[in-house]
Amino acid sequence: MDIVLGILKKLLHCQRKIRYFLIVFFLPLIAHTQPEQVAVQLLDITNQRDPVINIINLKIDQLWHSGRYEKIFPLFHLVVRLDPEDQEAWATGGWFLIYCIAPMKRFPDNEKIKQKGMEFLKEGLSHNPNSYRLYWELGWIYYISGEFENAIAYLDKAIQYEHPAYVENTRAHALEKLGRIDDAIKQWQEIKKKFPEMRYVAERFILNLQKEKEDVKKNP
């Protein structure tokens, strides 16, 4: 790796277009080894974070469309070392491991990869604790995995920050799954007040949940 980085430093004295081409060419060779060191080296070489990240994202897109999925995650790892506040990279990197790479593997490797994806998201959350985004991502993963208590724990934190309606929608569904019908109704009532565009959806769910309560009373 040191040899590759040494060559890269020398070549990066070339013209701008050639310099960026070389970064793209060498990234797959170095990013999978020590992303923290690569991040520092790239910044030292270019002294420009955003253009480097743009190039890495371009490479991710190229790898995705060519079906070379195994090479993608190290690049997400590199992006978040360059910019720990890039919540999109944390979210997409975690999603990629859990829903793209893990299903390609057999047990127990698939479970190990899923766990790695969750750990990646939680690491991202430690860098971005004052935003709904990664709380939501973790809450959603727990929700679709049927771990509703864990889902609510993260969704409860997500709603403490500015957030879109679907965060509270998911919380309402999780409460319903747990049999907490009164709490689910209250959540839909909150959604109706806070998000006017969700008014009719909320009213429908409130009506359905109230009917469910009445049916339980009639047929205990």
C-alpha cells in the first residue's frame, strides 16, 4: 500500500484531469486496507476534501452499475473517514451491507455482515447524534426485522429532532404491532396535527384502530 501511495503522490503533480483519473484508478487498490490512512493521504495529496469525495462517489456509481458489489463498501468507509458528518454515506453504506451484500452470503456469514452493517450505522450515529437520520435508519431496520421494541427506542430519539412524517408513521405502526393500540392512536393524532398532508391517512388509521379496539371489547 505504501508503494501505491508513493506512486500516487508523484503522479498527482500531473494536470487536474489526469490527477482525478489516477485517484479513481488507484482507489479500489488501496481503500480496502486502511481507510483512515488512505483518507489522510488523499487529503494530504489534494488538499481538497469535497472533490475527492465526489470522485469516490463516482467510483461507487461505476462499481454499482458494473455489478462489482464486493468492492463498494470500502469506498463508503473511506468517504466517512474523510467526512464523518456525511450521514448519507453512513446510511447508504450500512444499507448496502445489510440488504445487498448479506443476502448474497450463507449463514453464518450473512449474519456477520448484517451485524457489521448495524455497527457501521451506530458508529455513524455517534458522529451525528443531533439529527433524526441515523436514528431513523436503525429504527426502520429493527422495525422490518420484527424487533419492534428496539425500533421504538430509536424512533423515540429520531422524533426529538426535525424529521419527515414517515418517521412518526413508522413509530405508530410499531406501537400497533406491539398491541399498544391507544398509544398508536395518539401517535396518529399527533401526525394529523403536525403533518397536514397526512391528515386523511391518519384519520383512516385512527378509525381502523378504534374499530379494532371495539372488536376486542365485543369479542374478548
